[in-house]
Amino acid sequence: MKYINIDKKNWASGLENLYGNYRLFGPVKNNKHHVLKELGKGELPDLNYINTLLSPKSIVFPQSETMFEYSLDESKEDHHILKEINKDYSPRALIGIRPCDAASFLLVKRNFDTPEYKDPYWLSAYEATICIGLACSNPCSTCFCTSAGCGPFHEDGLDLLLVDEGENFIAKILTPRGENFIKSAGWKTEADHMAAKKTIKNMKMKAEEKIASFVSTDQLKNKSTIDLYGAPFWEKIAFACINCGTCTYGCPTCWCFDIQDEVSKSSGIRMRNWDSCMYPLFTLHGTGYNPRNTKVQRVRQRFMHKLKYYVDKYGDGIQCVGCGRCIRLCPVNIDIRRVCDIMNNYDSRSRLET
Amino acid sequence: MQNPYLPYPVRIDEIITETEDKNLKTFKLVFLNPDDEEKFSYMPGQFAELSVAGMGEIPIGIASSPTEKGFLKFTVNKVGLVTTCLHSMKAGDIIGVRGPLGRHIWDTLKGKNVVIIGGGFAFTTLRSSIIYMLDPLNRMNFKEIHVIYGARSPGMLLYRDELAEWETRDDINMHITVDGTDDPDWKYNVGFVPTITEQKAPPGNSDTYALICGPPIMIKFTQPVLDKLGYTHNHIIMSLEMRMKCGIGICGRCNIGKKYVCKDGPIFTLAELDNMPKEY
Amino acid sequence: MSDYTAKIKEISARLLKEEKVEMVIGFRKGTVPMMNEPCFVKTPEDVKELVWDSNCGINLANYLTDRKEKIGIIAKGCDSRNIVTHIIENKVKREQLLIIGVPCKGMIDKNKITSMFENEINEVLEDEENIIVKGKVFEKTLNKNDVLQENCKICIHRNPVISDELAADLLDEQKDIDRYEDVRKIEAMATEDKWKYFEDLLSPCIRCYACRNACPLCYCPTCFVDESRPQWVGKSLDPTDTRTFHFLRAYHCAGRCTDCGACERACPMGIKVRMFTKKLEKDCLELYGWEAGLSLDERPPLDTYRPNDPEDFIK
């Protein structure tokens, strides 16, 4: 493992060198929040931030994405036949992505990259993306990454981890793609291996100590799906929910989408748009029947999916990286930490006794 | 990378109105590119997304059998946006087909007695299964075949010519029924599917599988009958319906518990369903 | 605010104990600063969960829609006006409700306070006049009036307009408030400036529908944006579709909106969605002398016809 020292004086010039080789994305402060945005020439990411308002998932999974195009003009030979379109999958770099968000891509990849089917849009975009992580030295109070299989210095899903030392970054190279990125930027100063390792270890420990909130997930796997599904606590959990899609749209690991056709005059597109299990339309049958017709059912679906169905399907943890966005964004303060603990500690036998 | 969202272009070769209420039409489709037919290698019980440019897609069970070459058949009930549009189309129009989708259970059924129980317009994939099993090359792979198929009235039965032909054969036991009729010439059963099942279906045993496809109310009342007849839950096979979009287990909407109906189903044994939330 | 909370608990426990209601809808303390969670309690023992402070901005009338139980509901001024609207529009029956009115001193603006600080806020406390904001390395006292939600600053109906119990003495209503300064500014803009203003206003929208779903007026079983036959509005982030949603939603609320601010409070992107509804509120006031939700006995102007209704704005 190689460590490079990036003097912050050389930060802008390095990014300048990268511009053109990569499309650069990074956090930028609009008037209120930090948002992830494509950086123009000379534009610098603002790395003095806690996390972006929404997750970076839209970089590989845009909220609206055209899939095919077609013509409805019957005088054209290929009318009504759907055709693939060219897309820009040139290399892109996410600069300053938080480790939790980078880890989320790995969870989501399981959905889009299956043995039977590969989602070409998600995969092409993901493969074109390199993740330049920024370690969290000051995690916020709603972060619970360390108990969600992740952490403020977590490396899975990253090509490069930047650790802010004040005057400089230590860049830990994690993949050959990360190494190319560093070369392309022209940052050459190798850091003393042992010293860098030690510094990062210490900073990591300090950051992890600052994580103040946790979820318990150890019992989720052993619980019966049917018991949790039929548990009496859902009415109380769901009561405040207004069934907006904020939690799902903000979440880095929510991947559901809808497919729609849109036509303008005689040309049309087939597109996909983010969708949300919070919406009644999500499961509404053509006949008018809806298997998830009530708010309680829809709220239960969201939490059961993240905290039980996913756990059972893949067997190695929850579908959540602990970024805390849903907690920060929910207009009515439904808190996944609370729900996770209720589910984890639920005992269906004690229910029978009381 | 093969794009699993891209439909194969097909031409509507023929449209047959199946039922007296004209709400069910069968579309016979021919691939525009002959190579695509080979790629679309399917088994009875699977479904496909029919794609209408400008409207969208709709998941429909495949009504034709892989033993029928040169075309695909889909019987479509007029319900929503896409199906209504399909019903207004004519022979020669171009649509798309994406699939085949979903799993099938023919490895399990090989060498067994097969009891097919169908109601209403859900008979489509069951037609596919029957044609498949009756094919001279396949018939010896199955023991007895029973079919209990009901509709509201004689005019609401699908594939009436084929039903009549199957009635005359001795390698399949047909039990056609209607809820009621005032046709004096009606020579088959009158009664609901659960009742006819109780009277006509063979008793359950380890060599006999029941395949059920129909409206929820029919399934609800047929299941206790099968229990009574001694069918164990892993010998009862059902097909579920869900709102679907991608059809390949990715878009996320058709789950029941950890299973996606489009990819892990739409066929499930009752034993499997017993361990899943009742959210369908 | 602790006296408010105590009184709310006392009334709620009594109503539940005497079985006058099956549930009380109120707020419980949130898990993050400046947030409380709407909740229900069904037993006198559970009323200890209930709280009242300056973080109860969500409009609880939203939780009454089509409920059949006998309900006790905590209602500040705007909530009570939306309860009136709910009753007028047959979404709940007056006899079902025992309204625990809360004379409201205004709700604080979470977004505004958050954006005042570089660092994360870990705790927010309050007394009568002040909001004390604490972070890991800072503590600052703010004047509550300076950090109220925009709609609370210009509120002229802080007292519940309808109630069966009161959690505190009635307050003096604010006088000489100019409610529409911002609307007039936009009205005065040239057409293209207006267009630009609305375009910028809506550009962050992600169409999560939090504004709609937080609104007690938006109870349609199927919202027009969700209709598929015919499909009126596209589902992408096309600006035309986004605008159509916001404009039409605002019009659906004309003559009904109480400017409770729930929409704006719910928006995760911080969009000032009230700029649409306020214009229509102003029009209703100027054209019909109407303010929504003040009386059970009067029909709203848009569902009544009078021969002398003004019509010169119809072009």
C-alpha cells in the first residue's frame, strides 16, 4: 500500500491536471447546503463539509435517465422499434466522497449486477467512476456508520482515501485506478510509509470514538420474517409518516425505479426515474388492487427491506451504511436507529405473554 | 453488455378476440429478426414484457408453447393503459417483446401426474403448459394430466376450439366448467372451480402436482379443497400477480419478503408462500 | 414551554381516563435537535410521551383525514383552522374531536438556524424569549422572534379558532402585520423576471412530494400527478412537469390554505413553496375578504356562488 503526501498548495494545480482526463465531481456549497456537482475548469470542491445533502447515488443512477429512443413516424423504416442511445461513460471522479457513501455503491451493486442480469446503465456508470474518499474526522451526531458495517475511515468501495492533516492530505492508494488518478494529478511526494500508517491509524481511532450513535443489528438475522412482519409496533412507527419519498430519495442504498415512456410529437423515449416504496402507486395493480394499500404497510416495507429482507438475502448485514441522511431529512422525525433497535430487540414470545 | 431492458421487435401477425365481452384478445406475434426467436428460448409458465412504444410495457404470461414454432402468443386482458392501447392495435403493427422472464418448474413435474386448475383469463400460461405436455415428444414425460378450467359463462372461456379438441382426446382428462349458463346445449360442468376440483381432481400423493392459476377468490376456496384431497403444500404450485416494471428483479417493486415475484416467481409452491409475508 | 407540556399531559390523561377519546394526537420529543415527531397515545400512562415546544411545526390536522375514532387532538392556531377546513370538507366530523387548543407562540425555523452555524448543532434549548443553540465547541443564544418560521412571524391567528380545552391562556394576536410584502415584490416583477424567479425557486425540487404530503389539504385519494389514466404530468425532473405540479397544487389549495408552513418545513431541499400558496391566499383575501378555516358556518368562496362575486380578474 502506497501513501502520497499532497501539500494543499498543490491541490488546485493537481485538480487542474486531472481536468480533461476525468469529469470531476465534488461537494460545493450552494446557498444553504453542500451538494454534489460537476466541477468546471478551475472550480474546487469544498472539502470543509460534513456530508452532502443528498447521497451521490445520482452520479451512477440519475434520478431520470433515458434508456431508449424511438420514432413513431410510420414513414420511417424503423418506426416503433426501441434503440439504444450513446451515453457518456468517460472516466469520472468523485472527489471527497465520504466512506459511507462509497461503501453504499457496493451494497447497491448487488442489485444491479446479478448472475442472471446486468444493468448496463448502472454498471457502465459505476465502472467509469473512481471514488476519491475523504475520511471523516468529525462525524456528525446522526452518523451511525460503525454499527452499520462501515466507518469514518472505511476503505471498501474507495480507490483512494484522503486524510486531512491540516496543511496536507495523506492519500492512501487503494487500487490501481487510484494510483493512476494520483499520477495523472502529478502528486508525487511519497509519504513515509510507517509514519503515514500510524497517523491514519490514530486519526481513525479518534474519529471512531466520536461516533455517538449506534444501531443493534445482531439479532435481525435470527428473527422470523413472519414474526417481524406481523409485529404490533408498525402502527406506532408509521403513524407520523406522511409517505413522502424523502428518505428513499436521500438514501444512498435505495435503488427502486420506475420505467416510463414519454413522447413528444413523433419521437419518444423510454426512461427510468427513481421511485419510492412510500408511494401507493408503486405497487398498484392495473385492476385497482393494491397489496400495499396503507401507509403502515409501506413504511413496514421500507424498514423490512433494509433491515430484514436484505439481511436474509445476502447474509452479511443491513442495507444501510449509517450515513444518517434519512434521519436528518425526514420531515416528521422517523428515525431508522429507533426502528432498527425495536426490530432487533423484538421478542414475539413476550408479546404472547403480555 | 447485453441490455436486458431492450425488447425484441415483433410484428402483430393476428389478433383473435377470445371472449364474448371482447375484453380478452390473443395476439400472435412474429419476430422481425429471425435470430431473436432463438434467443427468446422459453418454457411454459414464464412471462414476457410486451412493449408498446410511447405507452410502456406490461408483463403478460406466454400463452404459446415452445413446441409451437415461428410465433409467440399472448392473451391480453384489457385493464390499464398499455393493454387498452394493445387492444386498439391491428395486425401489422410493430411492438416489442422482452423476456422470457420468471422461472419455471418443469424439472419438478417430469414423470408426475399434473393437475391443472385454472379460472378466468389466468388460463393463458396453463394453455402453454397443456400444449407443451401434449406434444408427442413430451407426452411420455408425464403421467396423468387433469385439467379443471372454469369461467363465468361459456362465452368467457378462452381457446374454445382447443378445449373442444382436448375433450375428445384420451391422453388428457378435461373438466370444463362455468359458473352458470342458460345454454341448453352446454354439455360440460356447471359449478365453481373449487366444487368441480373436489369432485374431479385425483387425490394428492407424492407423484401428483397441482398447478393453480386464477383470481384470488378462486385460489382462496380451492386451497382447502386440495388440502382435503391430500395435497401437501410443496405439491401445490401457484402463480402470483404483482405490479412489475423491469421483470428482472432489479427495479424493486414486486417483492414479497425477500423474493421478487418477477424473477424468483411468478410461480411459487404453497410451501414457499407459507413462509413469506401475506402481502400479495 | 414546560407549563404547556404539563397542561397538555394533564388534559390528555383526563380525556383518555374518562374515555372521552380513544387516542390523543400530539407530539413526542424528537431524536434530533429542532424536531418533534407526531404521535398518538392511547392510555393515560402514555401521555408522558407528549411534549410541546417550538418544534411542533408539523400540522396535525393532516393526521385526522378519514379517521373514524374519537380523537383528542393538540391544535395550535393553524392546526385548528385546518381542522375547521377538514370538518367543512367532510374529512372528519366535529363530534369525533376533542380539540386541545394551544395558543401558539410560533415555531422556530430549523433550516434557518442550521444555516447560521458552520458546525453541527447538537442541542437546542429554549425559554420564553430565547433559543439556546449548542454545538460541540460553541453555544449561542438567539432571540426566538428572529428565528421563527417565516409564516409564524406574520401569523395573525395564533390562538386556536376552535377548541374544547385550552392548554394555556389566549394570547394577544399580532397587530399591524404586513403579510404580503414578499408577494407584492413578485407581483411587481416583469413577466420574464417572474418566470426566472419561479424557475430558480423550483430548480432544487426532487419531486419527493414532501410538501404535498405534509399538507392537510392534500388528501386526494389519488393526486393528479399520480393519475395514470390519463397521465397528466410526466414523472421525470423535466422543469415543465415540476412546475405543473407546484402550480396546480397551489391552485388546489386556493381559499383553503391557512399558511401553516408545513409544506415549507417538510421540504428537504429548502424550497420556499409557500410563495405559491401565499399569492392565492392574498387573492382570496382581496377578492372575497376570505381567510380560510376561521368559521364552521361559512362556505369557502370557491365552493359558493354569489351574484356579486368579483369577476374582473377572469380574462
